[in-house]
Amino acid sequence: MKKPVMNIEKPAWMTFSLVFAVCLAVGVAISLARPASAAPSPAQGWPGETGYATSETCSTCHRDIHETWSGTLHSQAFSSPIFQEDWVKQGLTVSCLECHTTGFDSETGEYAEEGVACEACHGPMQQGHPTNPMPITPDYTLCAKCHKTTTDEWQASKHGQVSLDCEACHNPHSQEPRAETVTELCTNCHKDTGTSFTHGTHANSGLSCSDCHMSATSHTASTGGLFATGHTFMVGSEACINCHKDTVHTRDTIVKLSGEQTGEALSAEELEKLVSEKEQAIQSLEAQNTVRLYTGLIQGSIVGLIVGGVAAWVVSQRIRIVEVEENDDTEEKK
């Protein structure tokens, strides 16, 4: 009797078909659950192991922001002739690149991109972006990493005391004020300053708030690339000197500008004569004062004698009348 032969091929094909169908169904479910996006995968732009995608990759989705940023000082932080000149003077110090490049590695001295690009503030490209948003520090501490002098000044100002952060006045991408002009930006909060004489006259001369309240020394007088930027908003003497350097401590020019008329300068002899005349006038006044003092004493004495005598006579008469009345009362009682 022959034993039945099992067909091995049939179960194998059934197992393969079942597993294949399950995998196909899972793949379809995942593809339908994933949101559609026309943007390329950011990972394609990553330069090897650094983790930085560079601003060109960001511009794929954020083209308007990238175009705005391209013309700012941040984008030119490395290529700027001012930085290059100062950097050479300081011996091409590598530490300068920490603020003037993006993705700087202090151990190797290498960087991902020249200038202050997107990832200098937002950090390296994150896995899962754009589904996962890029991180950002929403206060002044982010800016303070490079702009330490400015943020130190800001902290000492009234703006810093009320925590009016950098982005309240500055657009972080364009680096422009959040208004058409600096004066319009300031008057959003400081609405009544134009009524004072100082603010009114300067405003009528075409000056803006920053001309006086953010006056600072040029960067050429600084060392190490750090210099004052006027973010204390205090008006110091240098603000006045910047415009009035020809009139400060110059009386003749000030008088001329005010419209007051003055004569020619006096010679030494004329000054001595004038002083002598003034001294004689003073001596004459002193003599007159002495005469007036003695005259006043004499007049006071005469008036005092007359008034005192009359007062004494009146009192004596009153006493005499009282005595007569008392004597009359005594005689009537007897």
C-alpha cells in the first residue's frame, strides 16, 4: 500500500502570499496616513556628518525669508570688508568665526556655512522637519551669544528693565525696525515726547530718535570687534558734540545763532578803564549807603522822641483821671 505524498509547494505559496498581502496592506495604510508634501526631503541636503543643511536647503521652502536675509548684515557677517579687515588685524583669530559663521566647531576650526545663516539661530536641521518645527529661543539670550555688548547695554536700559526684548523692535530676518522709520517705531510707545522743546526742535530739524538716543562711537575706535551701539538709549555729551562740535563752549557762535548782537572786543586799556569806573561806582554806592544809614538813625530817633513823648503824656493823663475818680468815690463814702 502506497503512502500519500504531501504537496509541500502549496503551503509555501500560501504562506508567501499571506505575508506579502499583509506587508502590502501595511504599506498602503502608512502611505495614506502620511501627509502629502511636494517638498524634497531635507536629509538630501545634509553635508555628511555635520548635521547642518545650510541656508540653500532652507530656501527650498522659505524662499521669501531667504531672499530677505540674503541682503542683511547677518548674511554678510563673514564676507563683510569691515570684518575681514578687523579679522586680519587680529591675526585671523579662529574664535571670531564662532559669531561670523554658522556651525562653527571650536575643536576643528571648521564651519558649515559663512555668515550668520538660518541654523545659527534655529540650530542644525532636525530630523522630521518640516513636520517637526525648528527650535528657537524666544528672548534676548539668543542674540546675546554674539551681541553681548549690545545686550549688556539693553539690560541697563529701561527697555531691559521691562523685558522689552530685541524682537519687539527688530525683525529677526530682515534686521529692520518693525516700522517704516525709527521715529515711528519709538512713538508706538513714547507718544508725548514731541511736545517738549528739546524733542520738538530736533524733530523739526529732521533728526530721528536714534540720532540722539543711540549715538555711539564708531567701531573703528573699538578693540576686539566689540563696541558700543547706543542701546542704553541715554543721551550723553557725545550725542550733542556730534552735531554741535563747532558751537560747544564757543560763546560767539552761540550768540550769533541766537540772534543777539554783540560789539567788538575791548582792548586791555579800555577794560582797565571800565573796571576803574565800576570800582568808583561801587565806592560811591557804599558811601551813599553809609549816609543813608546815619540819616535813618537820626530820623528814627526824632520820630521816636516825638511818638514816645506823646504816648507818655497820654498815659499820664489817663492815670491822673483814674486817681481823681478814686478820690471822689472815697469822699462820698465818708
